[in-house]
Amino acid sequence: MIRFLLNQELRVEQDLDPNVTVLNYLREHLGKTGTKEGCASGDCGACTVVVGELEGDRIRYRTLNSCLTFVASLNGKQLITVEGLKDNGQLHSVQQAMVDCHGSQCGFCTPGFVMSMFALQKNGTGYDKAATEEALAGNLCRCTGYRPIIDAAEQSCKAGSQDQFDRQHEATLAQLRKIQPDATCELNGADNRSFTPLTVADLAELYVTHPDARLLAGGTDLALEVTQMHKRLPVMIYVGNVAELKTVDTFDDRIEIGAAVPLTDCYDVLSREYPDFADLLHRFASLQIRNQGTLGGNIGNASPIGDSPPALLALGANIVLRQGNSSRTIALEDYFVDYRVTVQQESEFIEKIIVPRAPTENNFRVYKISKRLDDDISAVCGAFNLQLEDGTVTDARIAFGGMAAIPKRARHCEQALLGKPWDDETLETAVRALAEDFAPISDFRASKEYRLLIAGNLLRKYKMELSAPEQAIRVTAHV
Amino acid sequence: MSNHNKTTRTQEEMMALVRQDLKTGVGRKIPHESAGKHVSGEAVYIDDRLEFPNQLHVYARLSDRPHARILKIDTAPCYEIPGVRIAITSKDVPGQLDIGAVVPGDPLLADGKVEYVGQPVIAVAANSLETARKAAMAAVIEYEDLEPVLCVEEALKKKHFVLDSHQHKRGDSAKALASAPHRLQGSLHIGGQEHFYLETQISSVIPTEDDGMIVYTSSQNPTEIQKLVAEVIDVPMHKVMVDMRRMGGGFGGKETQAAGPACMAAVIARLTGQPTKMRLPRVDDMTITGKRHPFYVEYDVGFDDDGRLHGIDLTLAGNCGYSPDLSGSIVDRAMFHADNAYYLGDATVTGYRCKTNTASNTAYRGFGGPQGMVAIESIMDHIARTLGRDPLDVRKHNYYGTEDRNVTHYYQTVEDNQIAELTAELEASSEYQRRRREIAEFNRQSPILKKGIAMTPVKFGISFTATFLNQAGALVHIYTDGSIHLNHGGTEMGQGLNTKVAQVVAEEFQVDIDRIQVTATNTDKVPNTSPTAASSGADLNGKAAQNAAITIRNRLVAFAARHFDVTEEDVEFRNNHVRVREQVLPFEELIQLAYFNQVSLSSTGFYRTPKIFYDHEKARGRPFYYFAYGAACSEVLVDTLTGEYRMLRTDILHDVGASLNPAIDIGQVEGAFVQGMGWLTMEELVWNQQGRLATNGPASYKIPAVADMPADFRVQLVENRKNKEDTIFNSKAVGEPPFMLGIATWCALQDAVASVGDYRFAPLLDAPATPERVLWGVEKIKQAMARDAVVETVD
């Protein structure tokens, strides 16, 4: 059984197929059709909803793609849909701003934009252009060209957020506290089962008992198996309520990030340590996806492209794998074996990711190349991390995504640099060595020739950035 | 406004109101009529309609072969899935199988052969979409593969066409080319474009008595849906009623290709007697439906030292996909716009309709015009680089004149030519020359990042080139409480058509717009409508509605003159009131009086566009009632190590005549520009070797997102410039023309790339200019420089 608030109304679900997405639940089960399906793959944002979660005595509001969210993950939370925004028949201030600024044309993407803007207003402190673009990057509009929508965001952020949600804050808090789970919950239906354990021990035990279960973290990839590949997942274990997996601990020499920490939250801790990693995360999918997707999921998914692994490989990250009561720590580079194959054993899962603290001279840089700036999958993602002493390369970690069947270190390239003076001759030798490291493929994102050319060019760019940090040579830094 | 909250005003108060202007009439920035419902999620799209208990959902099993004979179809396994109601093949269609828009060629379900990956072969209906899908996949289909043609150049070479070719010819281009001081040849590939309307194709139908059908559809062309549904279920058109309230975007993609789901659902509803819905999942929508035509272009141009064209020989080969659809008119329009704003000199322009084994390409905002314009703009850039001139200079030298050099290659005189004037204004307001110098300086200082700038014009012909389509109807009722029902043959796809037409009627009756309810487009109310396409929605339907309103108003005026014993000149409609000499009465009071005195308060209205004709035989005529003009100036920043880029700034000046609604028109201009920019930059369609579309969803096909719009975006409408033709309140059509303003970004990217070679070499990028193509452009320029350096050393 799971319990959650739909807007202000308590809902209890007992017999529901855990493969049902929040989008289908709203539209088909409840007849609430304000939330639209544009793609059912988390790429257009038309189905954006807001989920409120209890954090101490506040409620944290985040946008999600309802097409990628299974209903079971709503347990103990508040789901806010576009139908919940009007107050006594009056449009909410974000809705009114969209009307005033002519922000809707065909109107189909509009409820999604309204929800993204609602969360932006709730979480923000006034209007900020960069924050607005970040909040709206995962919402596609084919009609307006976005200018009036940005204007509406500005109007509503400046107007402030005093609304019925603020007025009902205490009541909502009380309701949410009342429905917080205190033990593993199950949601079963249509012969499918899902579990939402609260502790890592329970999770480990459940996974041993159900080795065929699929672990559901953010679900931003797993849900695609249901919505796009039309599979049924008979057993799911949702890890998003496991407290230990949601913590970040900073030590003198390392940062330990729980596998179920949403990417949005990784952003805060990593941006302080490695500004470039933050830039990468900023362009990682969309805010809706980053609110939902986790660092552990991004690694465990073992995509050849997935944007965090190349960066983590260049940083020399380790991961902790757990199975039952035992755990082991391995280097991330030993985790990936082949295309979507890892060393992970049956019933084993990623518990945390260990990232070394930045040295005083932080030479870590990462570059993502894609057709579209935001919310696109990399053609190539290159991460570089050299240690230099007196102009000589003393340590080299270089890794790429999109260049091989797995995210992979460029060993030949690194060897060509190690112990050599950090000059143009060494650079060009190292660029040539990339051809020994990688034989990329051609696909709709890029040709193999382009991939190889930019891999080398990124190394050249890296050298320029280290030698002349004052000169901005990224288009992303320019606007 | 209704009787219930009517306030009683004194004569003085009403006289004061009569002296004020109406606040919601023509020319005002009225919000979209559905804006309040869009933002609250209350606007109802087809998939949001309440379902019936016995509703069926349809899923089509698609061909996975580009070209094959169908040897066997076994649907028996479909019926083993619980919940399945029926599985049909082409043999089960009760009436006509072909749903081709203009000429046959589009079987509703594949008949004996398949001609592209994605062609519907069988359709299965079940109690849920998921069940229907599962069952459809269970069917056994066997094929014998045939040789496909997947590439437009190959089709052109093999003369593999869906329709005959057409040619515009003026003078002797061969002679002009031979005698011109300079001559250039080149070729160019222009990519297609997925519509990516946010709402996918969908129709929902209900069988009625008398073997009829009610069809709720998301379509730009209700009448064609009515005709095709009637044909596939084999009933006369009067048995079918089509209702179309709103689309979640159309952009041309729902002009002909909404018919498939509508007809499929209708056939199944006919066979089962059950209400039936067909909604395409996104990937299926992108796989089944056609897109903007990719084009292959070859050119041979002769010009003088100023870059002015003496002659041109231009081949435009449109990739039509497997069937004609609207490709005849689309390639025609590419030819009609191969001049854009330029006098071509002696010209031979030939259009080919190439057949390939891909989805049947279809209408898309601009309808071939953009491809024709990209071709000529590419030529302008090529000439400029060859001569070492600023491309803007070359463009200006080629502009149509106002007195001479003002006749197109299809012999229409370019009237009310604003292009030079508009360019001069934008050149000044965007500070083009200063920025051109600053960019040159920036590029000298910046080794990796390079800036580019370009200013390109747009001249776009307004009217359907199929002349008979330039007609429209409307229906206006005034009810006894003074509220007005308005219906017209156009369809609302987000462009604000209903709002504009309501403003027109509000203006004619001098009542506030909230007194007017625009109802769903409905074939029972206004028959025999043209598609809402060719930017014509407001021009045609606005006039038709105006005519209906004027008919009723004239009756009211005549009645009032009789009733109050005054002359008709003494009766004036003003700001929700009617003034009869010194007496003022509220609008609704006059309506009630008229009703009690047995005056008809309902009328149809009709409109046809005057002046236009085209003789296809002679390839001459006046296909366009008028031209809309615009210009854009874009500045970009390119990373020459990766090919990535950003849009720094765009300035636009666009002509909409006397705007019916400046807020809506600006929305059209901005949205069209960004869509045009997307087409020419990041939106890349990729098919694999087997003819399967690899970019079949938003994860792989990228349309512009919020950060892609120009960081500095300045859009102005040309002010105080009424359309010289008698259009609706002297406005101009706005749907398509600004799409082509996006070409400025594509030319600016080439300008940035050309800077790498000191502007001496033309990058000649194919479209779209993805980061990869931009980087190859940079590499090409670097190689040309290296060759040049070698030559110089040898010299």
C-alpha cells in the first residue's frame, strides 16, 4: 500500500500495477487530463509535475517528468499537478503570467511549462535568467520560440509566490508527516510487485531474496523499458527512500555520495569541489531528469555515453558495491566491462561513489559536445585531469564517453603524456595516440571521423585552457 | 456580459461610452482565446475527451522494410491476445483504400507491397492501446525484399519521380551564363524537418445512425478528413461530421497526414460499431508521417563584378518520399521562391519530384519556399566569397527593383516592394556595419572562437498556388441575449486564428470580444473548407466572417432605420452600443428589438481571393495576391575546435501590413524564426542504410530548447504599413513568411567559418549546419588555405 497527497487530497493505492507511470495514472486512472503526453520518454517536458517532499519542517518542491515516474515512488510525498494550481477559480500567478505574456500558442506544452515555472517560483528568490533557463531547459515548445515564456517566468518570479500552498503549509506538513512510511512498503497489482525499503540493510536483503528484481532509482532509464520498449517489470525495488543511500559525506580526502542522491543534489557538493563537473551536470539532461536521476543510476546504467562516468574516471573515483551484508570497493574504471556489461554480481548494487577531494592545483576539465546545448546526449564527452610539476606531466587521467562501447580511459594518450614536458610536441603525440585508444562508431549523433577529430581537439583545448586560463574559449562561457 | 449582470446606464453614460474606442477589436493585443484554458490544463485536446465504456484503441503494425512485396499476412495470432476486438488488413477496408490528398498513391493500409519503413500494414483494435500494440506485433507478415531507392540524387539520376517535372523559364539562361563576366557552379543538400507538433496525430470517431460517423480529429483540413472518411467507409459525405476544436500544433504536418489515423479509426468503428480512437505514440508518429522535403540543388550562375546575376540555371530536386501527397505544389513553391528577393536575370528553374522509399514528405510551414530560398541564399554567399565582397552587398545588388527588374521568373510583377527599404532600416537599427567591423576585429584577436554575422531578406508569396483553394466560409449567429456565435472554416493550431477572426467580428459589430464564442470547426456548420495552410487562415476566414457579420449588421441597420424612422446613416455601432441619432441603446437591446420584429440574426459569409491565376502550361501568371516581406540579422559564435556554436543576437524587422493583433503576430514571427533556425542548425534527420529513420524521437532529434534562442533577440513589426491590397483590415499573412528569417543564422554560421580563411573561401555547408558540419567547414577552409599557401610559394 502507498499513500500520497494528490494536490491536497490524500490518496491510498493498494491494488495498482507498479508499472503504471504517474502520467498514465493521472490521465487514464483518474481522468485528470491537464498533464499531457508529448513523448513518453522524458524529453519534452509536457508531462511535468511537481513533487513535494518532506525535508525537516519544510517541503521541497521538485519537477519531474511524470512519464518516467512510477506511482510507487510517490509514497509519502505530495504530487502537484496543473489542476491543483488554480485557487478559488483564480489563476495562479504563474498561470496568469503566461496569459499576460502571451506564453501559450497551441497550449499543449503549456501545463508542463507552468509546472516548471511554479517550482522555479517556489524555490527561487526572485528572477534570475540563468536559473530560469535551467528550470525550463527540459520543456520543449514548438510554437513560441520561448521569449514570451521567459518573460512570464520573469513576471511570476518577481511577483513572488504567496499562494494557497503557503497558506496551507502547516496543514500539508502535518498530512505529510502522518503518511511517512515506517517500514518497507509494497505496491502490487496485475501480478507485478514493487518494494520501497527504507534502510540499506532491508534493500540488500530484499535484493538477495529477489535477485531478478530491477532496482528503481530515478527510473529515468528504467521507465523507458516500460514506456518505449513495452516491457513489463515483474519485480521492482525502489531505492529512493533508502536513507543511507541519500547522504553525502565530505571527508578530508574524499567525498562519499550515496548512490540514490539525485543529480541535482550532487551538483551542489561537486560544484564547490570541481567547477567543471558542475558545468557538466548543468548540461546533463534536464532539471526534471536531474531531480529524479541519481549518480548511482547513471553509473549502473553503464551507457557508453552517460555523462558522469568519463568525469568520474578522470577524477579517479571509486565505487562501493554491496551484496547482502558484504561490500567491496573498486575503481570505477574496473566496473565497466563491455557494452552495458559491468562486474556487478547478482543481487549486488552500488551503495556509494567515492570522489577524491580536489588538489590545490585543480587541473580537472570536462567538455561535452552535443548537437543541442541543453538536454542532449553527448556525441563525445572528454574529461582531462593532469598533474604537472615544473612543466612535466606527473600524472594523467583522461577519459571519454561516446568513443567506445564503455566510458573509457585513454591509456595510450595518457602514456604519451606521462613524464613528458607539457609542450606542443607532447600534445600532438598524445593527440595521435588517441587513435590507438579508440575506434569510435558513426551514428546519428556524429561520424567516427568527427568523434576522433574532436577528441584530439578537446585535448588541444584543454592545454590552451591550462596555459591561458584568462582567455575564454568555450562558447558556453560566452553568453 | 449576459442579461443577468446587465447594468442600467443613463443616456449620458452610454453616450460617453460611444465616444470611446472598442478595446478588444482589430489591432489590439488580445491574448489567445484559449490562453486561460491552456495554462490551467482545461483546454481539451482529442486525447483528453471522455472515453466511452466500449471504446477501442487502434495500433498499426508498421513495415520494417523499405521496399518489399507482401507475401503473407496472418492476423490469427492477434486474436489470441485477450482484449483484442479486430485486426484488419487492406482487404477489410469497406470503401476506397487510397487516401491520397490530391492524386492517389497513399493506401490506408499497404496493399500487396510496402514502400517505406513505417508504412502501416495492419491495424489492430483492442480495449487498450497497449493490448492493441501487443496484438499487432503478434501478427505474422512475410515479405520478399525489393530494391529500394533511398537517396534523392539516385532517384534524380534514375528519373524516379512521383509526379511530372515543371520548369520556369525566362530569357536564355545558357546564353547569359556563357557571356557573364563570372560563372560558378555548385550543389547543395538541404535537410528535411520533423514537424514535432507537441500533440501527436490523433482522431476519435463515433459511429452514428444511418451508417454515419462523427469524427473528432486534430487536423488542419476537416473537409478533407470528411471526404476521405466517407470514401473509406463508403458513404456520402453528408453522413460524416468532422469536429475540430484545437490542435496541439500543426505546422503543416496535419494538413494531409492527419487523415491516416482518422480513416483507420473510422474503418474500425464501421466494422465493429464501437467508438474508436487512434493516437500515434511519438516514435510511431515520427516513423509513419512525412516531413519537410529534403532537397538536392544544383546551380550554374553567371554574374558581374558586383555580384549581380546575369543568368541562372537552377535544379531543385525535392525528395518526396514514396507518394505524391502535396509534393506537386510544394516543389512548385520551392521554384516560386528560388528568387527570394532577387531579380534572377535570364533564368531556368526546374523542379523535380523524386521518389524514394521513405515516408511521404508533406506540407511544412513555408511549403517548399524555404528550400528554394536556402538555395538562392547559398548562391549569394558563394558569389560574395568568390568576389571578396560582403554578402549583404551582393544581396542588395540583386534586390528586385521597384520600376524595372521587378518581374519574377514566373512573370508576376513584384508590387509594393519593401525589401530595400526594410533592409536599410534593419541595417541601421541592428548597427550591422559597426558590428561587422567589430566582428572582424574580434576574429583577429580570437584564435579559437570566431563570430559571424549575416543579414538575409524574405519575400514570400501569399495565396494557395492551387488557386481554387483560395476560398472560405463562415457562420455567424447572434442570440437574443446579444451573445454571438462565430464559426469559420479555418482551424486553430495555436496560431491565434480564432482570436483574430473574433476580433474582426467584434470590430464589425463594435462589441467586446468576450461577447463572441468561437466554436469548434465543424463540417456541419461551414462546408467545403480549404485546409488552414499557406498562411491563409486569417486572410480567408477573417474576410468570410467579416462578410457574414456585415450581412447581419446591414439587416440591423436597415431595421433600426425603419424602427426609429431615421436614415441608415443615422445608425452607428460603437463600443458595445448602437447610436441612433441622439439616442443610444446597448447592443443587446437592439438585438432583442430586432428579434421581436422578426429580423434574421444569422448569416453565412463567403470570400474568394481576387486577382490571382496561374497558367501551368505557360508557367506564367500571378499566383500570389501579394508578398510579405521581412529581414533578419543574426550574429553567432563558433568554436573552431569543436564546431559548437551559440546564437548571440538576432534583430528582425517583419512586415505584417496593419496587424490584426500585434501580440499574436510577434508570437508568430518569433516562433517561426526559432523553428527556421532549428531546421538549419540542430534538427538533423538521419536514416540508416536500411531506410529506417534513426532520429525517431526527441532523444535523438533535437528541436531548439530555451537556451538556443538568441541571447539578445529583438523583434519589430514594420509600423504604419497597410497592405495595399484589400485584405482583411489591410493586414498580411504571418504564419509562414518569418520561418525563413531563420536563414540568417545559417548564413551567419557560414560567415564565422569563412572568417577562418579571411573570407576568401566559401564554406558551402549543407543544411542543417550541425556542429559536425560546421567543424568540417572549418577543416575545409583550412585545407583551402594550405593549398593556397603552397600555390603562392610556388609562384
